[in-house]
Amino acid sequence: MGHDHDHLPSQIRHEKPLWWALGLTSTFLVVEVVGAFWTNSLALLSDAAHMATDALALMIALVAVRLSRRPPDARRTYGYARLEALGAMINGAMLFVVAGYILLEAVGRFREPQEIASTGMLVIAAAGLVINLISMRLLQAGSGESLNVKGAYLEVWADMLGSVAVIVGALLIRWTGWQPIDPILAVLIGLWVLPRTYVLMREAINVLLEGVPKGMDVAKVRDSLSGHAAVLDVHDLHVWALASSTPALTAHVVMRDGTDADVLRRELGGRLHDDFGIEHVTLQIEADHCGEACGDPAPPDRAAADARHDHDHGEDAQGHRGHVHR
């Protein structure tokens, strides 16, 4: 079974849409900031602040995408794929800061309502809505494959809802003249963004802490390996994510007597790929329990482990061989 050693994310193909979205967002950001001060609208300023974080999120995503393409080297043998998660963390932190600022500013507006230029507010918010819809369309495909792009997509999604809220608010202020509608909308926008920001940061932290990838059931993975007729035991099983779409696995597998270790390793690797989408697999095949080498005491009546791997790196001092990645 042919494999390679490329640990980079398998789906890095969304750079051009990121550039387009960044250009649109940055251009309109200037318009919206000027318009927020012209109309004296906190809701519009809230929307402009989210637009600013959109632009920063897109820039971070672009930097992370470019750096994650760098190949592994002597210092970082897995490459730079986790920059994706770091970018998502930064985006999430910015969203928390912006939401907190808007909520604090809204408190002051409740105490001292200010006059709002509803017509200008309406026109600028409508233009922002168009920009956000275009950016969302550009980023939608990549949002399901990359935490980094997902972070940028959530930023734009939140800003799109903010634009809708500002449009509604501008119409209500125009019809009723009730100025507190503006800070109320600003608070609602901030409260809507915070839970989604928490989810994004939780996923990014899970990647950085080498947690089990989202949607992966370790018990089912273990059962799949143990279910092979030639497998006696599975231990030291670890499943984590190099990036949001790049799961990895290592395990020690005790085989039955008379089993061809190379054949078993290939069959288990194929099963993990087909059933769970895990391509980066390291399996140590043992003729017996590996004893203290894997942290568990070996049964007294068993011989030392004869372990093998699939990476074509040659044998080491313990008789182990390398591993192969799909």
C-alpha cells in the first residue's frame, strides 16, 4: 500500500477566496467606520468593529494557510499544520474582546441615549450586508475543512447578522424615533457572537492539546482494531489531530502466532482509513506484550516483544521497524 510522509493539511485550496474576502472586507471597513461616526450609531460601530475583526481574521487565516504549507524540517517534524489552530485561537480572542467592548459601550448608551442618523445608518448597513453575503459565499466551502477558515467564516457570519440587525434597527428608529433600539441591537449582536466564539476556541484548544478529533470515538477505533481475527490485544492507543482535518493514530497491537506482521499492519491501516478516515497511522505489531517498554508489566511467562513498524526507517536496537502512512 503506497504512502507518503506529507503531514500537511490535505485540503489547503481556499487561499484565493480568502484574498477576495479580505479585499472586500477591508475596503468596506473604512466606509463603515466613517459612517458609524457620521451617524452616531453604536450598532453601526459594533458592526464596524466586527468588520475589523473579519479583516484581521482573514489576514490571520491567509498567513496560517501559507505557513502551514511549509514542509517538515529538523526542528518541526510535523510541519506547521497547527498554525491553523493558533490562527483560530487568535480570531476567537479578538471576537471576545470586541464583544466585551460593545457590551460595555451599550451600558453607557442606555444611561444616555444619543441621537441616531437612521437614514445613513440604513444605507451603510445595507451595503455591509451585501459585502458580508459575498464573503460568506467565498468562504463557505472551506469552513467545513479548516478551523482557520471556519474562524474567518464565523466572523463574517456574525457580521452579516449584525448588518441585518442594524438595518432592522435603523428602520425601527426611523419609524418610532426610539433611540435605545440602537444599544439593544448592539448587545444582541455581542451575545449572539460569544457562544459561537467559545465553540471555535474549544475546537482549537482541543487540537493544540492533542485531544481526540471531533466526531472520533476511540472505543470504536479500538474495537475495529481488536475485531481483526489476527489481533489478540490492542494497547497504548492514541488518537489526536495534527490539524482540524488531519487525524493521527498510534497503537501497539499484539498479533496471534503465525501471523504475518506486515500483512496485518497493512490490513489494519486500510481498515482505519476506510472506517475512520485516519491516514497518519503508526502501528507497532508485537508477537507478545511489549512489557515495560509500553508502560505495562509483561506477563511472567511471556517472552520479550518483537515489534515492527511501517515507515521503512530500518530496524532499531529493539528490533522495531518503521511505520507507513497512508
